[in-house]
Amino acid sequence: MRVLKECGDCVCAVPTCPPTTQHSSVEHVQQLWKEWEIQLLVLASFSLQVILLFSAAFRKRHSSRVLSALLWLSYLSADSIAVFVLGRLAAHTSDPQHQLVLFWAPFLLLHLGGQDTITAFSMEDCMLWKRHLLNFTIQVALAIYIVRKQWHGGSQLVAPMVLMFISGTIKYAERIRALRRAGSRSSSFNAGGRHLASGLSRYYDGLLSIISEKKEENFEHVMDVTCGGFFMKFDFLMDVNPPFSGIDLQDLRIAIAERIHRFDDGASDLVYKIVEIQLSLVHDYLYTKFGRVTGVLHRLITLVLTSTALVLFLEARVDHQLQGLVNYSRADVTISYILLVGAVTMEISSTFMWSLLSYWPYMPIAYWRTFDYDKIFHCVPKGLHPGSRMEWSGKMKQYNMLDGCIQEIQAGRLERMMGSIGIKRDYTTHVVISPEVKKVLLVKLLEIKTNAPGGGGLSSSSFRGQWSQWWAALQTKDYLGAGQQSESAAQRALQLSNIQGLAFVSSVYLWHMVTDICLVADKTASASEFRSFSQALSNYMMYLVAKRNVMLDSCAYHVLHKSRHSLLCTRPAIVADRSAFLQKVYDGVYHGSRALDQAREVSLELLRPEGAAYRWELIATVWVDMLCYIARNCGAEFHAKHLITGGEFVSHVKIVLVVLGFSFHEYEEVELA
């Protein structure tokens, strides 16, 4: 019993953590957070600015979702943290040891001004520029109040604080101005009537003069011409001004097309490079502070102000140490140095990024009219912007309706459950746009521009397959002879597809299935460049309408949904063998929807032996016709939105049409028969 009692005493004597100890630990953490909250949040704000500065420059070249998510979180968090800390500083009570935290208020204003590489995450931010202007007014007033508190608290840091306040106000105001400029959807370039005609004439004269020259040897001239046409191209891309409305430059535009057509691939590469540079300028104009020459002056001013503030802070710090007036926290002093040195470093980095990563330094003096452009900016080495450097992702997304349905059918239970709550797989892939694809597109456009009646003018009112009909008629004359009245297989295929009367999205789906059937049923390897071109554009166009909802109204959505449902209903045949399924459709063994049967009829006509010579070229011409129509009509919002996600090929096609001098008509139909 005595042993048990002693053991019991030992058990009872085991120490336990009293509740007061746990409570004191929580209080200790809370006390630490209360003391160092502002310091940690200021460092977080600075870190977000560093991320935005160096990450945003990559988004026009990459379509990474990870990068987009990182920038989205950083962009939203940066403003929220800066505003919160400014409020905390305004309510900060006098503490001699942490009095230095008031010195950080102007830096938060600087952070609210954002980085030169990103003023807006999306076009929606630009449309809300008035809200940002209201926030600017409130935050500047709050910063003035904090500066006044520091003024009464001690005069040693007033001078560097005022300099940083001026710098932060300039940066913030510049951001509002950039948002307002982008939100207007116009370049504010007054190019009406005679001025527009003369501007276009100068642009095409310059373009004509460089087509036959090597870009490496005439870099400055190419940049002059390329940047010189920016504002007209920008207004056209944003649907502000349709090009060539009421302006007769037909002879000049045809001369350019003929000149490109005569020269080798170097001229073709130059056309795409011009378009690439101009879209890079559009990106910078809409989403960065690089789009104005006054930005250079602002960067120089803020750099001088922040550098001077750093020197004054060093002097003030030395005076304090000698006189022993204030014993600032060592951590606060370190953070102040980080903010000052970081501000100077980021201003220098922004200037270098503007010089190295943007083409705005080459903008002609005709639009700046501020200083001697040739002497200052043409001294920038041409090697800084080599022609081999991509200014966008250079990729096309691909979506095949049949493959997408197969993947949906084969999806697991978990994937189907996630799809029921709206979390669906994309079922898209991407391919690098090959030089062959670019060449085929440009060759077809040049053929239409130089040979079609009226220079191949486009109508944006409705899709009628004008180019395809003209090309089929031209091939019929060459094949049967000018005096023959019978139709070729190409013309019959177009009639069977009802390309002149069918709705655009229905035509896209029909020719998408025609392309898939012909890829399986055509056993020949002729015209391989047109074959691969047609396959790439077929999947790209289906991606645009089915995944990006381009040109997709309620009727078109119903057409796609019905077509997709009819394919999903054939799950045993489709999953077993995709190629065998398409072969059965072609052989007439399987009958699905009306659209699938119509695609079979068109394919049968195209796969006749007499159509082997031009089969794939006709399909390629149809896709060029559709691609150019969708480029003109998919809307400015689509083009602007995707400039920050690696870019879309259809945006490049829209500018290529302008470079080649295609005219656009809003309501009238242009017959190409």
C-alpha cells in the first residue's frame, strides 16, 4: 500500500502546463505583432513592388497561368497593403524609438504609383481610372497629414521626407494618367481627313522603301517606319477608326503587296516583325507607363529626388549619431535604407527596362515634337532589339472538337464531379507557329491582294466566303478553260457547304469536321504545307469560337452545343478508334447530326480524283478567309485582353491586313467573282 501511495504521489506530481502559460505565449505573439506590424507590412509592400517590376515584363511573351496568378495576387495585394499601412501610420502614436516609421509614408505613396512595367492588370482596371483618381486624392491627403506629423516630431528628416513625397506623388499621378489614357481606347491622334491621308501616304511610302532592304542594315529606318504608323494601327486595333475609309491609296498598297510578293522570305519575315513590334507598342501603351515620352522626364525627376533623399537621410543619420538626439530602432533604420536604396535601384531598373525591353525609345519625333529624336535615341545600339527576339509567345492554342469529346468521355469520376461544379479541364493544347504557317498565310493574302477585284476588300457585315469563292472560280477557269461554263469540284464543295448563306460559327464547325475527315480519308501526301496549315488553323479557329466564345451569340452557342452533344452520343464508336470513326462517317456507315452529314458531302466532293491538285489549297483558302473575317470582327476587347497573356495570332493577322493595305467596309458587300 505504501508503494502504491508513493507511486500515486509520483503520478500526481507530474508537471502540467498551466493555462496561464499558454495565454502568455499568445499575448507575447500579439505584442510582437503589434510592435512590428508596420515594419513587416512595409517590407511586404516593397517586396511586391519588386515582384511586379521584374515579372510583369514577361507576361506579353508568355501565356503561363502561374505567372498570371502571381501577377494578379501581387497587383491586388500591393495596393491593399499600401493603403492599409498608410492608415496605420496616420493613427500611429508618438514613440521615440519608432518615430522613424512616419518617414515611410511617402514610400507607400511611391508604391501606390506602381511600377513602370505594369499600370493595369487588365483593361477593366483602365476603365476604373476615375476610382483610382479618387483613391489618389485620399491617399495623397493622408500622406500630407503624416508628413505634417513628422514635421512636428522632428525636423531632421523633413527634407528627405518631402522629396520622397514629391516623388511618390509624381509616380502615382503618372499611373492615373496612364490608366486614363488606356481607358479612352483611343490614341488621341487626330487623324481626320487630309491629315490621315497624308499620314497613311507617308507610312506606305516608307514601308515600300524598306521592303527590299535587309532589316539588319537599316534598323533605324525600319524602326522609324514601324513606329511611325503606330497610332493609326492602334486606333484600328481598338475599333476607333477603320483604315482607308474614303482614302484612295489603292495603287500604293498594291505596289507594296507586289513588292513583298516578288522578294524572298526575308520580306515576309519583315512584315511579321513589323506587326510584332507594333503590337508590342500597343501592349506598352495600354498596360505600362512606357507609352509617353514624358515618362522619361518623370523617371529622371524621381531618380534625382530619391537619390537626393538618400543622401540627406545619410547626413541626418550621421547628425543624430553625433548629437545623440534620437535613439532610433536599428531595425527601423535598416528598413529605411532598404526603402531608399530600393527606390533608387527600381528607378534605374525601370529606365534600363524601358531602353532594353520596349520599342518606345524609337518613337519618331513627328509624334513627340519635344527634342531631337535622331541624335538622342538613334544612338541606342540596334543590337538591343535584335530581330530574332520574340515580342510575344509565338504560339497558337489548339482545340479539336472530336478529341475534346473523347477526353470528356474518358474523364474519371473525380474529373466529372469537378466539372459539375464548374471546374472543368481546358482540353486545349498549343503549337508553335511555324515559318511555313506564316508563309502560307502571307502568300494567300498577297495572292488575293494583287489579283482579286478591288484588292480583296473585306466586308464586316456578314461572312460570305468571298475570297474562297473567288479562288475556286479562278481555279475553275485555269482548269477547264475560260470558255467553259461547268463547275469544278471546288465550287461544288463550296456550294454544298452553303458558305455564302450559313452562319459563321456553323461554317467554322462544318469546315472543322471537313478538315478532320479529309485528313483521315486523303491517303495522298501532296500539298503537305497546305495540309498542315489547314489542320493548325482548323483547330485554332475552333479554339477561338468554342473556348474563347469569339463571335458566339446565343444561336451560335446552341449550334456548338448541339454539335458537341451529337458527338458525345457516339461514345462507343468515337472512343474505340477516332480515325475509324471518321472513316465510317466518310464512308456513310455512320450518320450523325445534319452538320456531320453535310461535312461528309463536302468531303466526298473534295476527295474526288480531279480535285487532288487543289484540294488542300482550297481548304487552306477557306480557313484564311475565316481567320481574316474573325480578326476584323472579334472586337477590340479580345485583342487588348490577350496582349498580356502571350498574344493571339488573330491579333497579328488583323495588323498584317493593314500592313498589306486591305480595305474594310462596314456595310457594303464587295463582290469578288
